[in-house]
Amino acid sequence: MTNPLQEIKILGQSVWLDYIQRNILENGEAVRMIEKDGLAGMTSNPTIFEKAFNEHDDYDEAISELTRNGSSTLEIYEILTFEDVRHAADLFRPVYDESNGRDGFVSLEVSPHLAYDTKLTIAEAKRLWVTLDRPNVMIKVPATREGLPAIEQLIAAGVNVNVTLLFGLERYREVVDAFMAGLEARVTAGQPLEHITSVASFFLSRIDVLVDNFLDKFTKTVVGESARTLRGQTAVACARLAYQHYLNWVESTRWQTLSKKGAQTQRLLWASTGAKDPAYSDIKYVETLIGKETVNTMPPQTLVAYRDHGHPALRIEQELDEARALPGKLSELGIHLDAVSELLEAEGVQKFIVPFDKSLERLNQRRSEFA
């Protein structure tokens, strides 16, 4: 029997895992997914680490030892996360080498508390990059207004960047511009462009959750039926329009100039791909968005579901007329996607601050127990 995840790879999309936990790195499960599923990368975030620290005891021995050595709570957090990311990066290093630096990446986030501070984001990202010391690591930087100059300067400094918390088309255009400006700065400085890799992580299910909530408020109005027909369409439509922008900018003269100097495109990465509404298919955000030169980072349950009943095909350029018409239809109902993007960005930052702080609280509690 064929593995649908392997078929996705053949179609030109890379499958990454949106999860990291020490046990799967040590028991061979991650390696099995690399070999059997064609897994080509791994992403982490504060929520994932909070679950790892709260739901598993794999870290207790290390926490106990670090506590005895006098490490602070934040130091323990960084040591544990750095160890996991380095370990994962080493497991994916063969993928990185075989793909000539296109895949095999593991991502680590800057502190979400820095999302609105350009200078501190740059300093933190550079520190993480140097400390992790792996060519197949990406540093995650949020696509806030303050994050844009940080992205540009980090790319110029040769840091691999995973642009995270991206929810809207206009911000995506700005991210692409920051990425290319960073590469152009390297050219001006006489620095090489090879092996600098970046992805733009477009969060999907959160878009539908918010827009559907707005649409549901029209249920008992005269436009209730038309509002219902728009449920669950926004995220996929935005992703398809973003991909059209990708196809356009990689054909631009500006990009072709950089490409001839060895630059690799900044691929779109579909994130938040676990369907949150039980009315939708559990593989909705995978099946509809398979496209060449893209990445899909799936939570474990989505990856397992797609392995079980996925039917891969290049669908990302289907229903483009409907995708282009959707923003106007939503606008007629008073739902404006730029405003949706801004709201989701603010919520996204907060949703990472909370688990980040909870992780520190949990580790501080464990330190007290081991003291």
C-alpha cells in the first residue's frame, strides 16, 4: 500500500511535524517518520513545549540535575528546549544534506514577549542562532509590524527565519519584501546567499474559527443562508491567494536577480492545519492545499489521519475565482479580512505568551520539588 504522506512529497510539498517532545526523539519514532512518512522537518512553539513539560516526565531527571547545579527557571527552560531542538536537528541532518539545504529544518521561537520589540527580537534571534549552532535550524519570528524589520535584518545576517503568526495577504506581501530586502543587503555587503532558508508560516484553522464565528451571528437574519454557505471557506481561499502571490513574486525581475546569485525562495508553510471544527474534515487543511514548493506542518493527529485516509493531488490552484470573490462577499457582511488578520495576530501573540509563562511556572514548581 502507498503512503499518502510520501505521495505528497512526490507532488512537491514537504511534510513537517508541528510537534516536538523528547520521547519521540529518543525512542526512534521521529526517525521512523522520517523514513516511512518522508517527514522533512519539525516545528515547535511555546504551546508545544508547555504540553511536553506538563504531560510527560521525560524531563524530570534533567530538571533535577539542573536544579542541583543552581540553574534558574529560565536557564532550565532554555537548556531543555535547546537540547530537544539540537537533537531533532541532528536527526533531520541527513534530510537537510540530501535536499541541498531545502528541507530537514527544526524551528525554535523567540520569546513571545518580544513580539513588539524589533531590537530585542533581533538580539534574541541571533543569540538563539549562535547557541543552537546547527545549519538546519530556523528561528521563528512573528510577522508583527515590529517583526518585519527584524526579519529583514536577520536574513541579512545569515539567520534562517521561520516567519510565524501570519494571517493576512497584505502582511504576507510585506514579509516577502522584508525577505528579499534582507537578501539584497547581503549582496551589497558581498555576502553569499546560498544556504539561507526561510519559510512564511500562514496560520489557517484560526482564520476559519474567527470568521465562522462572525458568520454564525447572521444565522437568524435575512442573510443567514448566504452567510452559512461561506463557513469554512476563508482560510483555504486566503492560502490559495497567497500562493498566487508566491508564484508571481518568484517570476519577478527582482527575485530572478537574487536567484541567479544563489538565493532560495521563501516557501509558504501551512500552519495550524488541525481542523478545530468537528464539522470539517480532519484533513481539510492538508487535502485542499497541496502545491509545489510549499510546506505543511501537521500536528501529530493530523499527520496520522492523512496517512490513513488522505488522497493527494495538486489542488492549491483550484477554485481561484471563488477565492478571489470571497473577500468581497465577506466585506458585504461587514467582515473585513485586514481587520480579521490584525485581531488574529494580537490573539496569536497572546496565545503564545500564556503557555510560555505557564512553562516557566511549571518548571519553577519542579525546581522547588527537586530543591
